[in-house]
Amino acid sequence: MTTLLSNLINSILPFILIAGRITAALLALLLLIRCCRSLFSSKEEPEIWGFLSMSNGARYDLRHWENMIGRSRNADIRINFPSVSRTHAAICRDEAAQWRVFPLNNRSGVLLNGKHIFEPHPLCPGDSIAVGGVDLFFFPSSSQDEAAQAKRRTRPGQRFSPAASLWLLTLVQFLLWLQFIPDWTAETWLPISVGFGGLCLVDWLFYALYRILRRTGYELETMIFLLITIGFSVTAAYTPSGLYKQLITVILGMGLYLTLSLLLRSLRMSIAMRWPLAAAASALLAFNVLFGERIFGAKNWVAIGPLSFQPSEFVKIAFILAGAATLDRLFAKRNLIFTLLFSAFCVGCLVLMSDFGTALIFFVAFLCIAFLRTGDFPSIVMMAGAAGFAGTIVLHFKPYVADRFSVWLHAWEYTQTTGYQQSRTMSAIAAGGLFGTGPSDGWLKYVGAANTDLVFGVVGEQFGLLFSLIAVAVIITLALYALRCAQQARSTFYTITSCSTAAMLVFQTALNVLGAVDLLPLTGVTFPFVSMGGSSMIACWGLAAFLKAADTRQNATLSQKLPKTSKTPPPPRSSDNFFQQHPDIPVDTIFRKDGDNR
């Protein structure tokens, strides 16, 4: 009887596992759709921090903490008069709600209350600002108005419950855990169960923390946990004991994510961090060049006792922050010199370490930062051309890098040599089909660097092409989310950090995925949150904090303080006294539901 029952289970188990993979893929797709609809279907509710008024009644809302005034189409306050320069002046707010005007036209300056100024100057409510002969009157919002605005704005998570999405994720995790039952042994069942069970517990505890802190925007974190779940499946098939390390690095990464989110609340502190972070990053890279270990041709590992890590992964965080944190002199082009020198040092160290894939990622992030900082497209093209010329020199002195280019698009001609990994990856993806063969029948995991560089192929073989494409779609969704947030971000700092982080993640994913299938040269970079590796996992969580910090939806992120909800009115500011002394000014019109800026 026992034998008959065992045979029956063995005969139906393959069908159960196939049904589980299909269901898991469809649930993952549904989860991604829910998160996308929650992020992108909500109406835009810009924050308004005051307004500029003209004598004819025209009104321009101040929707950011830095507002450019000029004739340019990209100006926040567009004054389409011939006498106004393309970028004539800027009005900026600090965390203490103090405003200053920055003259950007060196010839005519700005008339502030009838007096010519050529340097930044504090603003008071009712001040007259004349740019190119056009008079504008400045009126900041009061603390009461900002509190009322926050109360009216919509909180995320009302149409698409984050808890329901998390239940879908839990089902995906359970179904993927089931896929490893046929291969369970005395050594593997415990780490696999602890890995998936611990991850499930961690994402629910993280959600509980968000609820305790009254945050309701959990879409980004849910999508990240979906990627990590896919990565755990790869690790469980490759080396189950590695799940202990991966779970620990996930927890450490979440700690870094929370720490950075809280630090990014303060724009002043974020900007002050750039010098020590840049110095620490430079020292770390220099130490890596001198004392690093060479693995798979790249000298990008540092070992300290039993611990080993990749410094370049953590330098990504410092690189993004240092490149964006220049708001104390935002409108001076000479500030780009610091970013240029720091970027050149980082990329140069990576080249010396022969880590050319990561060097490319840093360079793309630098181009994004430089363009957002200056808007000078011809200079960006020139820098890209110079980098291309430097790349040809590298190919001349690094023959093994040239070999990777020689096999590019010709992997099937070198299946036993330089095209071995790409040809096996494409074969494995084809064998996996739409829903995969399962971990038991997967063989790509035995190819070198399968759990890092070729992880897209491992997922495609074992769990299906649909799951692989969902992982790529999550990264693209995070990038689109960053672009959407950047348009409404409070400060240019958050705009630059979110967009440059998105560019870094998308380009890194493209190098990993397209390199594995021979559409790009194989560069040996990781797939964010999916590839096995503690350094990459922790660093990617840190980068995610930059993405989330730009989100201005009400109660969506830890990077923004919650509005005061107590019945006691907030303490008055100096600007509030102006409105009390001038009751004839209609301050209740500072915030309008129609969102019209005229």
C-alpha cells in the first residue's frame, strides 16, 4: 500500500509542480500589474509652496523648493517676454521655509524692491521681484496652508491594498518553495525552508513597520521583494546553504535603506555628507586597487578575515549622492568640476581593476547627473565621444577585453571557447520555454558564474521566460516610477538622485541580460536584487532609498516627515505674521484643487 501511494505521488507530482510554476508566474504578473496601477493611475497632486503674482493678476505657483524663472520652455516660472533671459533668476526654499532669490543674469541682475542685486538675497512675503522689466510679487505659503494641503492630498494604498499585494507575493514565494521538494535532502531542506520562510517573515515585518509609522506607499518595496524572491530561487538551486547569507544581506540592506531614507529627510545633512562619503569612497577604491583580490579577471574584491566584498558596489551610493549634492551652489557651472574629477577617479580605479562593466555603469550615471545639472547636451555628447576614444585605447592594451567584443553576436561560432557562456545561456532559455523545466532539470546552474552573470538564463530555464521578463519589467517599472516622481520632487537633489539611480539600475540590468544572450558583450555585472551576492544586495537597497526619496505622495515614504495632525496648530513662521498683518490678501487661494498655475 505504501509503495502504491508513493508511486501515485511520484506520478502526479510533476503535474503539480508544472501547475505551481504556471500559477506562480501568473500571480507574479498580477502583482506587477497591481503595483503599476497603484503607482501610475493615481492623479498628480503637486505640492505648492507659495506663488508669484503679477500686477495683471497672473499667478505662478511655486511647486518645488528650487524654481527657475526665465523664458526657457524648461523654466518652472516661464515669463515669455523678450527682455527676460532664458534663465534669468531662481527662487529657492530651504528646510526652515526660508526663501532666497538667485540672480542668474550677470548683466542685468534682479531688481528686488527696486534695488539691483547680483548675489543671492533673502525674500520676505510681499517682496517685489523684477526680471527683465517684469514685476513679480512673492507670497510664500503659511504653515497652516501647508498643513491643510497635506490633509487634502490622497494617500496611496486606498484603491490597491498593499496587504493584498503582499499576500500575492506570499503565494508566489510558497509556490516557488514547493518547486524544490523533489530535490530535498537532509542538507538542503532546512536552508531552503529557512530562506523562503525568513524572506516571507521579513517582508511582512517591514510592511508592519510601515503601518506603525503610518506610511502607505509600499509598491516599490513589494516589487523589490519580488525580485529578491526570484533571486532566492536561483540561490536555492545553485547552493542552498547560500540562502543563509542572502537572508542576512537582505536584512542588512533593509537597514541601510531605512537609514538612508531617514537621512534623506534633511536636505542640509544630505548635502553635508557628500565630502566625507566622497573621501571614503575614494579611499576604498584606492585600497581595492592596491590590495584587492583578482577573481574572474577583475581585481574588484577585498577580503578582511572571513568576509569578502566588492567596494565598487558601495561606492555607487556615494557616487550618486556626491554628484547630486551641490545645491549650495546649484547654479554655478564650476560645481560640475568636482563631479567630473570624482567621476574620473572612480572610473579610472575601476579600469585599473579591470572591472570595465562597472566602469561603464558609473560613466552612464555620470552622464545622467551632468545632463540634469547643466542641460548642456553638446557637452554630454562630447564627453561620451571622449569616453569612446578612451575605450578604444583600453581595447588595444587589454586583449582579453577585445576578445569579448570579437565574440559579440558570434557566440555560436565560439561555443567551446569565448562564446561558451552565452551559447549555453540561450540554449537553456530555449529549453525552459514559457514556464520553465523546474530546478530539478536545470543544468545551466553548473556553468561558471551562472548565479551572477547568467542569472537571467537560469531563471528562464528553471522558471520560464515569463518569470525572466517579469524581473526585467520590474526594473523598468522602477525606472519609470523614478521619472514620474522626479517631475514632482520637492528638490532638484531628489530629482538628480532618483533619475541617475534609475539610469544606473537600467543600464546594469541591460548589460547583464543582453550580455547573457549575446546582444551585448558579456561584461560580468549583476542583475539588481536577483544575482547572488551580498555586496550587490546591500548596495541595491541603498540605491532604492534614492528612488523612494523623490516620491511626494502623501504618507508614501520615510524620507518625508508626516504632516502634523494634532488639533494644536503648528507654530507660526515669520511669513505667517505677514498674512496676519495683511488680512486683505486672499491666502486661502494659495492652494486650489484645480491645480491651475495661472
